[in-house]
Amino acid sequence: MLGDLAAGFSAMFVPYNMILIIIGVALGLVFGSIPGLTATMAVAICLPITFTMDPGSGMALLMGLYIGGVSGGLIPAILLKLPGTPSSISSTFDGYPMAQNGQAGKAFGLAITFSFLGGILSIAVLILISPPLADFALRFGPIEYFAITMFALTLISSLSEGSIVKGMLAGLLGISLAMVGSAPIDAFPRFTFGMDDLNAGFNLLPALIGLFAVGEILRISEKKINPMGQKKLTHKIKGFGFSVAEFFKQGWNFLRSAVIGVAVGILPGIGGGTANIIAYATAKNQSKTPEKFGKGFSDGVVASESSNNAAVGGALVPLMALGIPGDTVTAMLLGGLIIHGLQPGPIFFAQNTDIVYGIFAALIIANIAMMLFLFLGMKFFVRILSIHKHILLPIIVVLCAVGAFAENNRLFDVGALLFFGILGYLFIKFKFPIAPVILGFILGPIAETNLRRGLQHTDENFLPFFTEPIAMVFWVIAIGSVGFKAWKNYKNKRIAGGV
């Protein structure tokens, strides 16, 4: 295996392939940092360019785009509370407060370093144990997926700021909004009120950008902006932005979050958008100081960025070992492999060893290039915070509108962006948590689809949903998670009351 990996690096260290990887990472970072221009779009746009290349060079470009596209979302997430991609949702929770507290350099340093480490760990998993892991993932059917999704939905209690009731209501609203449009399986239109544009439902990116970015902009716009009197934050950046002691302190948080990212990435159809929220909620649950989360806490940034980059390697496991794409980007990569006459699956490793290990080498090189690009640009990124808000906010609104429109070329999505922006503003005003809305919006359709598929397989018998071994394990974990959270709340109330 080491010899094959060395051969893969030899193939990728050719100047032509190195240039392709670097260009891919740079383009991916641009696409990831602009709302709406995701890694999926970057790969889709550049896929035709690879037609004239040999398979190794084509994969080098596409792997660079993938790594850069996922990582680029951390830039607007930290600076503007604007998740560039769904994978950077929870990076806004603590990254943005850190930037507002004058710690943008530290937030960037932690995010970049642990994004890189999470990516490297997931690639190691991909290289070492992808076939057996992919084989285990095949055991997951609709019943198991439904149980996993319900477990993930129990994390709403961890993302609820203060009131669990408000958090549950927010989560239910997210699920309800996700149900607008054609139903899964039978495509029956729901809650469309005769509007054709609603048949396709609301897309995730307009919802994401509207709730987090536009809502925040409306909140800031309430206040009178005095360009001359705007407070300027100083962002001192030394080295990586954090100390060696802080790095080692995050060891367990990083490892736990990266494992969650890999595990969620392996499961087809869930993706990094869910992985980073689950990792963040788990970090908050396991922390001795959960009250610090959401106020500019390093642990939150590390958990989010470790998991979303770890999901990259995880998503490639079923693609390469079984020919099953783990998310939308790997679906595009599957098309790229097939175009070059390559068929991922159980015999892919044996028949195309040079291509397989070339891909592994390209991923490692792309991760290193991503880290270098982000660290070199870090001091320039933080300067965005010194731009006066009366100039910066209109630019952000325009970028949001362009990103919402660009995903599907529908003006309706711009209207949806404004709708979710107003909703986000109302949530801020009435102190409802926004994260549960997004969690419900993402997981609601997954839960419904697998519930309906599972019922078809069991002749509408609910009992197997609770008795299947893997599903039973996740139900026990879900119940235990809720019980543990309730016990912690009860214990905190007793301590607060002096009992």
C-alpha cells in the first residue's frame, strides 16, 4: 500500500498536475466563500474542462475544487455570519462572535488548522479502511436512516438557547417549511396554494443565507450607522492565531468531531451540512462550560470545522468502494469518473490502483494547498471587518441575492431569501434560536422520505422501526441524549436555586 501511495504522489508531483490542484483549490475557495456558489457548482462548471485530460489530471483538478469548495465557507461564516456553504452553518455560531470580539485571527487560525487536520484524518480513513466501512454502510436501509435522523433531531435541545420549548417550536417550523412542495415518493403537491413556483419547495441555500445573513443585516440596520463613529476592532494575529497549549487542549474535541464527520459523511444523502451541526451539538453537550457556546468559544469553531472537512473523506468512501455517491459533490465526481471510463465499485481498487492512489495523493496535496492559501490570506480577510457597515452591508445583500439566484436561476429564490431573512429577523427579535430551524429544514425531508420507504418495505408496520438492531441502538442513544440533557437542566436549576 505504501508503494502504491508513493506512486500516486509521484504522478501528482508532475508540474501540470500540481498546477491543476492549486488552481482547483483556489477556485474552490472562491466558490465556497461566495453564498450560493458551492463546491457542487464549482465541480459542475469545471467538469467539462476535464474531458480532454487524462483521468489522473482530471481527478487532480476535481479534488482541488472539492477541498477548496468545502473549506471556503469558513471565510464569510467567521467574518459576516454568512455560511458560504451548508457545511459551515455552525461555524457562524462561535466564529462570528469571536470576530466581533476582536479575535478574528484566532477564529481563522483554529478553523484553518482543524479543517486541515480533519481532512487529513478522513483521507487516512479513506485509504486504510474504506472497503469494510462502505460494506457496513450498506446495511443501512430506510429504517436505520430514519432512526439516525430522529436521533439527530433530538440535538435540537442542545441548540436551543435558553428555552427548550422555543427550540422545539423552531425545529418544527423548519420541518414544516421543508414540507412545502412536492412530497417524496409520490410527488403530491403540498402547501403550494396553487403557486407553481412552490412545487419545487424552498431550496436550502436561500433559507440558510436568509435566516443567518439577511436577518442579521436587518437587525444591524435597526441601529443608526455613523460611519465616522463606527468602532474599529483591532485584530492582532501572531503565528497561527493561537498558542500551542490551546492546540493540545482541543485534542479530544477535534478527534470526536472528526470521527462524527467521517461517520456522517459515509452515510449517503446526509452530508457535511448535518455533520457540522451534530458535531457542534455534541461538543456543547460534552462541555463542562456549555454556556460559553454561541458567545465566541473556541471549542465551537473547532468542532464545526473538524467535522465538515472530515465529511469529505467520509463521503468518498461509498463512492470509491461501492460506486454510491455520499453527497451532491461526489455525485458529480461519479459522473467525472464514468466519463473517463472508470467505474467505482468493489473492483475499482484492484483494476485502477494508479488512479485510486493518485486521488488519495491529490486530496492530501489539496488539503496542504488549502491551508497555505487560507493562512496567507488570513490577514487580508480580517480587513473586511474594518470596512464601514454602510458600505459593507449593501454589498453583502447583493451577494446574497446573486447567490440565491445562481443556484437554480430562479427569481423566486430571491423572494424566498427575503422571506427567510424577515423570518430570521423576527426570530432574533423574539429571542428564538435559529439553528433548530435549519436542522429541522435539512433533516425533515430525510426523515419523511425514509419513513415512507420503510413503511413500504414493512407493509405499514411500525414495529421494525424500533426492533431492527441498528435502529434500536440509535433509538437508545436518542432517548439517552434527551434524558441526559433533561437531567443536566434539572441539575443546573437545582444549583442555581441553591438546593
